[in-house]
Amino acid sequence: MLHSVLLVDDDPTLRRLYTRVLENMGCAVATAPDGQEALTMAPHLRPHLIITDLTMPRMNGLELCQALREDPWLRDVPVILHSGMDLLVPPPGVVYLRKTGDLAEFGAQVIRSLSEAPPARRLTPAA
């Protein structure tokens, strides 16, 4: 089954790298350079998973997580907060994954998050 992932990071090199990893895992990937653009895209994409950086311009990862939780159509979408910064306590329902460069660990967390997604998120995204 094809899963859709919204990847949010202000670093274009990392967006390209993680897009390749996700596509090699069989995911359809849409990207956004910041939380504000991701929040605009997400209702139309209806992604199965959102992976977001913490530190970005316009809207950071924590602000994006809060906005997603306030949206009734997006609140159940699993979120991985992926950052090079230490985060002591991630927001409720958000998985924190430190950017270590370990692509196997990244891929394993993506698989776990997709497998734990509510059944409604496993449906093919709306056009």
C-alpha cells in the first residue's frame, strides 16, 4: 500500500535526502520548507504521516504540531518531530527522533509510525 508522507524541513539538502529514503520505502512524498506551508498543504494532501523539523522560519515544528492538533481533520495524523536539537519533552502524541544521520533508524521509525497510524489514515489520500 502506498503511504503519503508530508516532509517539512527548511534545509533543501535534507529534504532531498529524506525524500529519496522515503520514496525507496515506497512512500509518496510531498515537501514543504516550513510549518506554515505544510499547514496549508496538509488538508489537501491528507498525509498518512508528517515528518517535521523543529527549527524553521515562519512556523517551527512545535507550532506546526499544535496547529495540527487543533484541526479536526489532521489531529490524528502521526507526527515525527525530527531535529538536531535536544527536545526534553515532545508534545503529546508526537514522536521525537534526533537527527543523527542514521537512515536505518529514520526508516524504522517511519515504519513504526505508519504501522501505528489509525486505520482511517491508511486509506488512499484524497485528490
